[in-house]
Amino acid sequence: METITLNNGVQMPKAGFGVFQVKDENQCMQAVLDAIDAGYRLIDTAQSYGNEEAVGKAIAQTSVPREELFITTKVWISNYGHEKARQSVLDSLAKTGLEYFDLVLLHQPYNDYYGAYRALEDLYKEGKIRAIGVSNFYPDRIVDLCLNVEVKPAVNQIEVNVFNQQIEAQKWNEKYGVQVQAWAPFAEGRNNMFSNPVLQKIGDQYHKSIAQVILRWLVQRNIVPLAKSVKKERMEQNLDIFDFELSNEDMKKIEALDEKTSSFFSHYDPESVERICGMER
Ligand SMILES: NC(=O)c1ccc[n+]([C@@H]2O[C@H](COP(=O)([O-])OP(=O)(O)OC[C@H]3O[C@@H](n4cnc5c(N)ncnc54)[C@H](OP(=O)(O)O)[C@@H]3O)[C@@H](O)[C@H]2O)c1
């Protein structure tokens, strides 16, 4: 798996596998084992996904050495504040059976995220986390954070797909050396993503699927896609994106699909904030 270098020198795979909404323990374990077998090395979980134990069991079972894997988890809002965040990461380590995480992110930009971030900084200095970062931090929040912390976030995981391309957001993240990861690169199939005629036509030229065109487009933009599938043939397909290159003309055609709006919700919308902050971990 090709890697990119984060702002602290740590190598991170160029494409990752996510386990959001894979709640059944056996299914999650099998999905992670299949993903590793397919060639994935970056596995993205979160405290709120309820499957850190299953991810840990798969890591314990695989023959791929721990140091070749890149394991991410995310701290949920109800665990924010310095002490709670620290304890929650130690609990996540215990659940997964790991001695360290490669990356820990703050999942949402709400509640006492500065306190939580300082806990990540401490755990980073203690060697329990190799890189720290955030998720869903829009440009104003990421700039504020970068200007006021000691250890700069290495990663910001945000929604990026062809309908929500985040071109401005990427510029702000890159200005501060923050690597963008794309969640929901397929928008979970919303907006008829998998039958979009523009993407289909582009894919036909390269003998690649729409999913592969989307993931390749992200990689060419220097964004690390996190795709989810519980089907091994799709996992293999979603990794088979390093043997072709989209032309500038095709990149422009995809750029024209940008609607600059989320397929899910805006983190600025007060009702979404109420809903997210009310979610139990
Ligand atoms: N930080 C955040 O707030 C946040 C939010 C959402 C997601 N994430 C992360 O990002 C990861 C990916 O996002 P996501 O799971 O929401 O959605 P996604 O990856 O955009 O879409 C997943 C959907 O696409 C289908 N699919 C996958 N590969 C396919 C292919 N080659 N052809 C056709 N269909 C395909 C999957 O079905 P099957 O499983 O049936 O194949 C599933 O229904 C998550 O798992 C999670 O790790 C983070």
C-alpha cells in the first residue's frame, strides 16, 4: 500500500477502510479480516461505532504484523474534556487490545474539544498515539485549532465526495499542514452516485467502475479516501485504483459536479448540533 507522510513524519496509507454502521460483531470482524486480506492497512473505527472490540479481535487474528497496520479511532463528544477524553482513549485501547493507536481524532467540533485535544496531545507525547487530529472541523474551526494548540492536528476527516468537493476547505487544511481524509466518499450511494452518467462515461474509458473513478479522483487530489463495504470483491475493487490516472480533462468534468453541499447535514445547522450533541455514545 502506498503511503503519504503526515506533518509529524508518520506514514499513513493512501486509502483506508471504514467500519461505520457495521454493528454486528461477527460481520465487523470478518469485514476487517477481509479488508486486510484485500490489501487495506488503514482501518477507521470510532468510539461511537460500537465496534472497537470487533476491530481489535480482527487485528489479533490477522497474520499481518501490528506495525504494518494503521488503526484510527475517534473520541465521541460525550467523552470530551481533558480527563474524560484521556480515560476514553485508554478504554478504547483496552477494548481493541492495542498498545497504541496510529491516529486518534476528535469526532466532532462541539463541547469541550480543547480540553479533549490537550488529552490527545498528552497521550501523543506518552507514545500511546502516533498522530492526532480532528474530524468534521470546518475551515473556521480548523484554523482556530491550529493557531492555539501545541501539537498541530495531522489529519482532518471530513465529508468529501463529488457532490461536496470541499475545495476551499482543502486549501485551508493544507495551509496548516493538515492532511484531509474523506469520509463517505460515495455519499453512501446517495444522489444516485453509483449510476451517475458523467462518472460512468469516465469510468468506461479506463475500464474502471464509478466507485474506482471516485476513489482515484480523491487520491489524485491528495485526499485519503475511507471507503466502507462488507463485500470482499468490492473491497478489492476499491483498492484497485493505483494503476490508472484520470486526465486533467476528466478531473475538470468531475469538478463540475460539485454542488458544494453536504449529502447528509451541515455542522453549522443548529438542529443538527442539537441532534449530534444529544447522541449517546
Ligand atoms: N468522521 C465522520 O463523521 C464519519 C462519518 C461517516 C463516515 N465516516 C468514515 O468513512 C467511512 C466511509 O463512509 P460511509 O461508510 O458512511 O459511506 P461510503 O463509503 O460513502 O459508502 C458505503 C456504501 O457504499 C457501498 N459500496 C462500497 N463500495 C462499493 C462499490 N465498489 N460499488 C458499489 N457500492 C459500494 C457499500 O455497500 P456494501 O457495504 O454493501 O458493499 C455502502 O452501502 C465510514 O465507514 C467511516 O469509517 C466518518
